Amino acid sequence: MRNRFIVLAAAMFAAIVGAFGQSGPGDIIPTPVKYTVSDALTRLPEAGDIDIVIGKKSFFSRIKRFNLEPWQVKSAYYLELTPEGMRVEAADQEGVFYAFQSAYMMNFISPQIHCCQILDYPRFRHRGMMLDVSRNFQPVEFVKRQLDMMALLKMNKFHFHLVDHPGWRIQIDKYPLLTSFSAWRTKDDWQDWINDGQRFLSQDDPGAQGGFYSKKDIAEILAYASERHIEVIPEIEMPGHNFESIAAYPFLSCLDPEGKEHLKNVQELCPGNEQVYDFLENVLSEVFEMFPSKYIHIGGDEAGKGNWEKCPVCQAKMKAEGLENVEQLQSYLVKRMEKFVNDHGKTIIGWDEILEGGLAPNATVMSWRGTEGGHKAIAEGHDVIFSPTQCYYLDYQQASDQYRAVGPLQPLRQTYSFEPIDENIAPENVHHVLGVQGNLWTEFVNQWWHAEMMLYPRLFAVAETGWSPRMEKDYSRFRTRAVALNKVLDYLGYNHFPLGAEEKDGN
């Protein structure tokens, strides 16, 4: 049984990590919903002393008074640690898995664990982390390391930002140039590549820098994520951020005003061109075959529309469809692609720009430019994931003298401060808030250690907001727990930002 194997593996870590006194449920992240602790101490037991009960009436009796949604019941668990052993009760294997994550974290902090009882379940159904591998590619093993940490933090959605301006990172059989050409560039460092003229190379050219995930790689990542109850949500950008697609297949860009040549060195697909829709549908069809996720993220952000106003093909499309402006033209593309995605049994997520020109009927909005877009989408009856730049963009600085960061100061306290449900959301609409997500963009992050330094410990804060009750949040107690968990990361070989370094900035 996989659970028993992992418990034995965790017990082996005790000899390495047992340097922090004693531990208990009050020391872990995210903080549990409800727990009791005794003075008696115990250790994580061997497999024979673990009692796992799934789907029994006793568990449903424990959680009945909380009026949980079905998705919360699936993740909920009861964990009891005594000198005699450990008992786990849950409605589903997912709840059992999360119970073990709590046990692991207590064990990692110290093998001397207070006897305790924990009753726990998540606050939000989307507890996500986004990794941008377009700007700087990361190998499969790095991705799996972050999935391990997400699992420990009880996070369940991995947003895989696979394609963008600086590189296409996923195998598409119908368009081989996307990976034999647009996944490779002249410079490894993103800024150096920009300064070098943004040139792509063929995979076999001397000095080619980059990489991509084969379909076999994707299957390996998905299997690994599934074992950890993490859904992998791919992002295929449209209509902006397609410099790399157009570099490989120039017919995807707009025509010049005279209608003679396709524009070069542009990022926007041509929404007037039917070949663009063929391309997107063909790409998505292969993505659907690889990813079982209910959701497909289509981007939709930061599309410059100036060329569309001059392109004769776009203008003809607008006239034919009765569109009044280029915002409506983008909405036309998004709605058309949403229908294609829906016809395949899936749902689109888009950045909040997809609100412009009219929102697609069934779309979920990822609100990144603050929370206003999310509030508007909720008022219109759409589901929303909050990922505001001012708190959840993990490429921002954590201290004023930090090495290379794209955004202004955003220390741990600021990340922890975000509350997704505020007075702008009517009580009857709260169910449209799917959850929260932290995003790591990698313009200035091209080394594994730097990526992990940007993720941790701020991802701890995202995880706690996504799982723990609002009334249980307290920054001073959280920071103490984050310091202890940073020590665990040291022992497990992860890099992280050193808490204490941010204090000079008054945080």
C-alpha cells in the first residue's frame, strides 16, 4: 500500500530532521481547522501501527456539523496520534493523503510529536501554483520537486505555463517546428536573449539554449502529480504572447496594411485569419489528449491590438461578424475557442483581460490585475481564481536589495495579508470564488535555486490562505511556523529566501 511505504520513508527522515525540539499540529502549514494536543509525546509509527478507515459512518458523523461541500468532504480527514499508533479517517483516499502530509510535516519539524487529534478540510477548491517554463526552461526533475512541496502544503492545482514569447515547451506532433526551432534560442538568460535580438535556433545548431517536454515527459509529470492529488492545468496562450509560434509559422501573424506580407517580430496571432483557428484547434486537440484536466488556460492577456486595426484580414472579419472594435474581435476569438474547448468537455480559464469586449459564457477568470476583474466576473456569474500581482506574483522582490526581480517589494507579510473574500463579493456569490494562486514568472529567474528562493516561503502563505479558516490566520504565528519549515527545506535540499533578511525593510 503506497501510504504505508511513504510513512516508512518519512520515518527515515526523522534521524536527519530531528533537530527542532518537539512538534505538533500547531507547528504545521497550513494550519488545521481544528485540533487538540496533549503533553504526551510519540513518534510517527511503523506501518503496522497505522489504522486507516475510509468511507465509514464514524467519519461522516465527525464532519456533519461543518456542512461541507462535496469537494471538501473528499479532502477532509481526521488524524489521531497516540503512543500506541496512528489512526486516519476520511471519506476518500484524497483525505487520507492529506492526513499523511500533516503527519510528515510534524515529523520533519521534529520526530518528537505531541499526541494529538486533528479534524481538517480545505477552505477553497483551487489552491494553486503557476510555474513559467517558457522564459526559462526547467527539467522534469525540478517540476517534480515542486509538486512534492505542493503536496506537503496541501496545494492541488499546478498551472503549467508552457508557451509564451521566449519559447514553446511542449511537443505538438502536427507542428514540429514549435519544438525543433521555437524551443531553442541564442542565449539561456532571457534578458541576454532580448539584447541579442530575440533569435531562435534549430535544436541542433551550436550553442542552442532551451528545451521542451516530450509527450513522454508530460505523461511522467502528470502521473507524478496524480499520485499527489494535484491537477495539472496547461496554458496555451492566445491571441497574444505568440512571438515564438509566429517565428516558426509566419502565416499566423497579421498582414501588413497593403495585404501583401505577414508581419514579422510580432506577438499577436491574427484573429481574422481562419488558419489561426485551425492551428489553435490542432494544438489544443493534442493538448487534450495529453492532459486530463477539466481546465485549459488560454491566457488572453496583454494582447496588443494595434496591428488588428490595420490588418485587412482582421477588418474583413470584423465586418463579417458585425464587430465594432478590436476588443470585440479578441472576445470573438476567445468565445470561439471556448466553444471548441467546451465541445471537448473542458472549461477555459483566462487572465482577466478576457472580460474586455464581452466574457465568454462559461469561462473562469483568473484575476491578476488586482481584484477588480474578479469582482466584475463574479457579479456576472462567473467563477474566479484570485492571483493579484500585489500579493501573489512571486517574481517580485522579497527584500529591497534582492538579486534580480521583476517587480517591487512584496515580502512574506504582504503575501500572507491577502483575503480573497471581501465586502465587494455578495454572500450569495461567494461560491464563485474557486480559490487562490501564486505565480512565478521567470524573466529574471533562470536557475533552479533562484526559482525556489522566489517560491519559498511565500508559497507557504498562499497555501495557508487556500486551506485554513480565515479566522485562524495570524501573521506572527505563521511566521514562526514558516521559519521552522524553512529549516525543513534546508534538510530536504530546497533553496528558499532566508526569513530575517526581510526585516531590514520593516517587514
